[in-house]
Amino acid sequence: MDENDAECYDEQICHFERNSEDTIDLLKQQVYMIKSNLGALNITLADVTHNHKLVKQGLVDIQTYLDSLSSETAEKLTIFEAKFMI
């Protein structure tokens, strides 16, 4: 191996080290982005779950109201029919 070969190998090694460091930095950035996106997704899923519970309760409340209204209407109709059937 002569001096030119040694310089060439040394240059290639330095180039490889720089590229490795760049690759490691890029991987770290990607991992950070993935963690951030997963955190945001987790928050969104928690919000969706909460909203689902609210909507479900709202539908139960509407059904209860409609059942009550239907019952009251049936009672008033029965009274009205009884009043005019005499």
C-alpha cells in the first residue's frame, strides 16, 4: 500500500463516518416525529372516545324524552277520548 492508497482509504473512511453520523441524525429526527405523531394520535383517540360517550348519553337522553313525551301524549289522548265519548 502506498501513500495514495492510504489517503484514498482514509478519505473513504472519513466519508463513511460523516454519512453514518448524518444517517443517525436523520433516524433520530424520524423517531422524534413518529413519537410526536403517536402522541397527537393518542390525544385524538381520547377525544373521540370522550365525544362518543357524550353522543351516546345524548341519544339516551333524547330517547328518554321521546318516551316520556309519547307517554304523556297517549295519556292526554285517552283523557280526550274519554271526555268526548260520554
